[in-house]
Amino acid sequence: MPPEIQFPCFPGWLYHYSAVTSLCPMEEFQGTCWSQHIVFCKVVDNPSVQVVSKAPYSPCPINRPLPIVHKYYQSGDLLIAGIVSNVFQFSDALSFEARPSPSSSDSLLVFLQLYQNILALVFAVKEINERPLPVDQKTFCRSEVFLQLYQNILALVFAVKEINENPKLLPNVTLGINIYNNYIRPSSTYHAAMELLSTKRMFIPNYKCDNQNNVVAVLGGPKSNYFLYMADVLCIFKIPQLLYGSAPVMNNKNKAVFLYKMFPSWTNQYMGMLRLLLHFRWIWIGVLYVDTEYGQQFVHKVLPDFSRHGICFDFIAFFPSITFSNSFSDMVIGNNDLTSLVMGSTAKVVVVYGEIQTMIILQFLLRVAEYKEIPMKTKAKVWILTAQMDFTSTKIQRSWDLDFIHGALSLAAPSREVSGFDHFIRARDPPAEKEDGFIGDFWKHAFGCSLPSTTETTSDEEICTGEEKLESLPGSVFEMSMTAHSYSIYMAAYVVAHALHAIHSSKLKHRVPADGRRKLLLNQQPWQLHEYLKKVSFNNSAGDPIAFDENVELTAGFDIINWVTFPNESFLRAKVGTVDPKAPEDKMFTIQEDRIIWPHVFNKVQPLSLCNNRCHSGYSKNRKEGKPFCCYDCRSCPEGKISNLEDTNDCFKCPEDQYPNINHDLCLHKRISFLSYEEPLGISLASSALCFSFMTALVIGIFIKNQDTAIVKANNRNLSYTLLISLLLSFLCALLFIGQPKKLSCLLRQTIFGIIFSVAVSSVLAKTVIVVLAFIVTKPGSGMRNWVGKQLGNSIVLSCSFIQTTICTVWLITSPPFPDFDMHSMTEEMILRCNEGSVTMFYCVLIYMGFLAIVSFTVAFLGRKLPDSFNEAKFFTFSMLVFCSVWLTFVLTYQSTKGKYMVAVEIFSILASSAGLLGCIFFPKLYIIVVRPELNIKGQITRRLHKRL
């Protein structure tokens, strides 16, 4: 056995030594140099089973692990470092599904077989790296350059260039750059962080023997979880770390104090996103998120707040993650079910909580939809993107259509046009950028050719001519204007520079010479910068203030961006609104709807994202059982209620002076209604009252003309005049009920009516009593002769009228009637009426009149069989029957009538009852006076009386 063998063969095994071609002559691999010798351990009984081991030819020292190829270094007195994700490595996943052979029952044999497989795998990897395969055959490990993110590096380079050229900022001090790529792997992130702590080109963490790697701050991003790996190393040395991407969840407060977030507060972003959804009334949405700790917080803390504001979700799903072992096939398979879920959704708006690489997965998701039978209207979505996201794509996606993002809305950290950046990009000269380890792969993937200085160029690759220009690339590959992420990096460099300048200026206050100030600044420890970083405050080139709040986040809001794509594979980020937490409440969220370009499918019209059609005005929502609260049926508003807005939870009543229209979506002003002289009903009632008044006056005139005749003298002529005058006044009293109610008319109408009618009824009662008593006193020996006379009739009229007058007086003193509006009796009208003040007193007046009428009817009924010639009792009986019937009907009708028709019913009752008294009592006498005057003599009446007796 050669002396170089590092491991012994187990009992039952033999050594087999073989010389092979050198695998990695004088190259470092895992800290060891491979030799030209291979040793096999073979099983004695089974020579086919063997284990391969490396036998070092000569030992070599361990200097460093596999180097980070993609990096950018620019020397300077002080370095601003960065750990970025510009190049991504992925591979086809390895499967260990096959079990060991059943014949190998010995556990040691199984172990050695697995060990042999591991060594064979190492050998295969080394062979692939030594003999490059064509791109389409390299299935184990591939690299993908995010061309769009190369601008982030250039933004830092440009910022440092500007700072170094500014004589007023850090005079006599030159800033440098040291940027590493982390390949979106934790191991590479740790490696890059330790490289920053080592001497240049020597991987010995925490050991520096030169001043070429004097790092004062580190920029990290854009993925949040990889920033945590960076912080694990850098926080030990208290190095300031500025984050330009999504902030990680820092559970360790000791590490959080070294973190400075160059993005505004995410709380403001969620507030802006919520207001955006509510502004466009998008209440039925889908949610896609990255399955990280921050993504879980978004789902469990932010989305419930969305629900409290009336937004519900058709689906909430997470993207398949991209890791080192993902292949493109894994992405497509992982997106297959997600595509069916998202594209089959009825939600037209999808909120995407993602990170820098999420756009790649989103493109795969939509690409899969093209091969599924999904209707175009269903596929149409408005994507709402978080500020952490940016446009990124892989090589295979660069030929795909960009229309998927046309019309999308996103939030972005506020950015401004930076003067000179466009010229700086145009002036990039790859051969001159010796320290730029990114530009070679960028040029190769962007232009499809290799730079002449690239040593890895194969014979079948095209060499760049030098005529390639960045401005010739489409916007989907490389943008000439500075993006929001690049602007955050640009401002981060200025934040560090202003903090260093504050240190430099503080030494000036202590009168330290210029050379001394520079030396002190260069010897400054990174942890001493924190005090000045937290207090940094300056205005950028646009005049916007730059400072950190108490949570070490930028005191700024967000821009609302509308993505507009063009056929030449470019796009425009149009600013259409802002989210400014420092503005007044009504200006915190602003948006210009007329500037928004919507996806083509929606025909330039703002899309609706609802579970069902909106409930139009005149309808209210009725929630569906078992469905989210955003899903509902629409039911029409009930009678008396309206809804003048869409999607109201309940209908509401109109104000008292208004009523709903027929569609129940508008309140109309009620008409003021009262019984007037201009309308037909008022005219007819007034005419009737005047006609009856004229008739009554005519009867009075006839009676006065014939006052000495027997028929007029009979049964107390004065009571007849009193009754006729009261009837005349009753007819005229009806006119008080017609016309617009006023204070005086309301006071008089019911009380005068009550008193006049009491006089009329009491007159009838007096005449009835006198008639009955007149026949009683004619009997021999009657003692009631002294009661019959004028005094009896006057006493009855005065006493009965006095009681009614007393009731009316009490009514006027306690609760007088007054003009009032009845808002509720009629739907479309406000009834201007006289409010009785006291309903009790009103019915007391009616009850008392009813009492007088019943007494009169009873007395008249008892005297109905008296002789015809002198018997008015029959007429009184019939007149009181008519009177009581009219007012009994009035009481029943009055309760069921509304509006001005209540007044009409009362007028009709007054006219009908008064006409009944006039007709039943006086028309028979008037007939004798006018038509049969020969009967109107005392002798004729006496003769008829004797015949009757």
C-alpha cells in the first residue's frame, strides 16, 4: 500500500492501487489537492464491490474554499460593501430512492457502498467542471444571471463615484466598493460575509494584515431571509448593515440594532394597498405569497385587517419556493395546480406578496395557463405587487410575451430621476472594468457573446465585437432609468457617506488638523458609525428629506406604479399615485385614475372584482349562507326605505319631509297638502255649505214673513229662530275647515263648531220637551202647566250650551289646537292640518253633542204618538235619527281616513247633520206655508185636532 493512503481497508478487504489521469493537479478542492493516484478497497469474496479513495500526492495548505467568482472590487480608503443576489445557481434535484441491494446484509458493507457512491458523485462533479458540456447538456448545475439586477450594482458604483467627486462630502477621503454575489444560497452568504472580514484575496476571517478591506458598512438584499445569514456574521462585529430589500423578521433584538432599512415602513405599504383596493372597490380578491416567515406574517396579521375593512378572499395560496435544487421542470410542475387555482378564480384582482425573484415564478404560472383551456376573460387579472418585487426573468423567459404585466399596479419605494446615471451607464466599457466580476456573465447572457478577456470562452461561442451597447437592450432585459431598488442602494451609499461626513465634521469642531481628521476617520471602528447613522438627515438631489424614524426605517411613503408594456419587449413604470403617511388624512392616499392603463382584455375600463354583481341603488345586500361575506344576493328595499348607493348593507328611511320614489333609490320632497278652495273637493264642499246657508237664510226669511201665522207660532217661535240661526252658522262654520290652516282658524274651527251644534241640538231638545209637555199639561188636573213656556226652552238652550262652552274653554286653555304637519299619514304628502292639541277634549265635545242628540231622540221618540196637527215630535225623532246616524258614521270613518280627507269627512258630517235637521224639522212647515197656506190657520189646525181626539 502506498504511504499516501489516508484510510485503512477493513478486515476482509484488500488494497488495490491504480494510477489514473490527474483529476485536479495543484487545484484546491475542499481544502485538499487531488493526486494522480486512486486506491480501491475490494472485498475478498466479491471483487466487484469496491470503494474509491483519494490518495494525495503531496499535501497543500488550506487557504480558502471555492472562491466567489462574481464580485466587484474598487479600492478606497473606506469600503462600502454589498452582498447581492445577481447570479442564481440551480440544479436538477438528486433522488436517493433506490434501496441498497438485499444481498448486502452486512451493515458495514452497506455503509461502504454508500460511501463509494458519494465519492463517485464527487468525481463526477469534478469531471463535469473540468470538461464543460454544452448548455443544454449541463443538467446537474446551471447558473442564471438576473440581468435586470445588474443595475443595482451600477447604482452603488455610480453613487460612490459621485461622492468621491464631491469636494464638499468627505474631503480627502475616497470611498471604495466590495460587492459579493451570494448565489441565493445560505452557504455563499456566510462565505461572502466572512470574506469581508478577511484580508483581500486571503480567506482568513477576522484577520487583516492590510488596509485594503476597511469595510464601514454592508448593503444587503434584496431577499430578506438571506440578510439574516449575513447578519449572523456581521452583527458579531457590530458592522452597520443597510437593507435595500424586504426586511427580515428580526426576533433577536441584539441583531436588530445593527439593521437600517432603506425601504419605508411596511405598515405604510399595507395601508396603501388596503386603500388602493377600497378605492376601486375591489373586495373579492386572490392572494399569492412567498412561503417565508414574512409571508406568513402577511397572511396572519395583514389579511385579517383587510377582512375587517370588507375585503374577502377567493383563494390564499403560496408560491413554490426556488432553491438550489430546483429545476425549471420543478417550477412548471409546482405551478400546474396553482395555475388552475388562480386562473380558474372569478377574482379579477390578485395581490402578490413576493420578493425579487417572484416575478419569475409568476411568469411560469401564466405560461402554463396558455397551454390550458382557460377562457381569456377568466385569465385576465390585475396584479397588485408589493414593493419588494421587481421585474426579473430567466434566459428562457426573455422571449416570452410581457403582456401578463400590462396594467398591473405595484407599490414601490419612492425614487427620483438621478442626473448623470444614464450617461454613466452608456459609458460602461467592459474591457476597462477589470474588477467587475459580474460584467462578463452579464454581457454573455444579455448580448449572446463572450468578452475577449473571458478565459472561459469556448470555441463555439461568439466573441463580442465591442459595438454592443446597453441602451440597445430592451427594457425587459435592462432598464436605463434607475429603478426603485437601485435608487434605494444609491441613497444607502449617500446615507453612509453623510454619516462618515458627520464624524469627519465632529473632529473639525475639536480643531483637529485635516491630516489628523483623516487618520481618525480611517481608524474609526464600524460600530462607532451607528450613532451617526441613526441621526443622519439630509436632502437628496430632488430636495426630499432623507432620515430614519424611531424604528430605523426611512421616513417616507410609497409610489403607486402602473406597469405599461410595449411590443418591443420594453415596459414603462408610470407613477399614478402616492402613499404619504405624513400627509393629512384626506391626502394620505392619492391616485390619478385617468392615467391608469388597464389590461387589454378590460377594454380600457376599470375592472370589477366582485364575488357577484353589485347591488344597485334601491337594493340591499342579503348574505348567502355558507359563503364569504362578500358573496350575497340583492333584495329590493321594503316600502318606505331607500338605498341611494351600491352595495349597501341595509336600506334606510327618508327624512320625514321626503318619501321614496318608485325605484327606492331617491328621496323626493313631499307635497304640502290641505283642503283648499282651489281643488274640486274643496270647491264642492264650499259650494254645498253656501247653498245650504242660502237655503237656511231663505227659510228664516219665510218664517219672519209669516211669523204671525199659526204654523210659525206653534211650538215656540223664538226656539225656531234660534235653531235656524244655529243651523245657518253651522253651514257657515264648515268654511273654517277649508283653506290653509292657520293659528286663528285652528283655534276657532272645532270650538265654534262644538258650541253652535250644541245650541242647535239643545234647541231641538227644548222644542221636543215643550211639545211633550204641551200635551201633558192639557190633561185635567195636571200640575205642570207652570213649567211650559218661553222660560223652559231658553233655560234648556242656555244650560246645555253653557256646558259645551265650558268644555271648549277648558280645551283652549289647557291644550289649544295649532297648525301642524302630519308627516306619516300619507306617503307622498305632508298634511298641513290643525292638531287638536288634546284628542281627549275633542272627543269630549263630540260625546257631549252625542249625549244631547240621544236625549233629544229619546224624548221625541216617546212623544211620537201625539196628535198630528200639533205633533212635531215625529219630525224631531226622524231628524235626531239622521243626526245620530251621521255622527256615528263620522266617528267610524274619521278613524280610518287620512290626510285632508279627514277634514272633508268632518265637513260632510257637519253639512249632512245640519241639512238633516233643516229638512226634517222645517221643510214640512215650509210646505204648509208655501204650498198649502189654507192649512196655516188656527181654526183648521183646531178642527183637525178635535177630529184626532
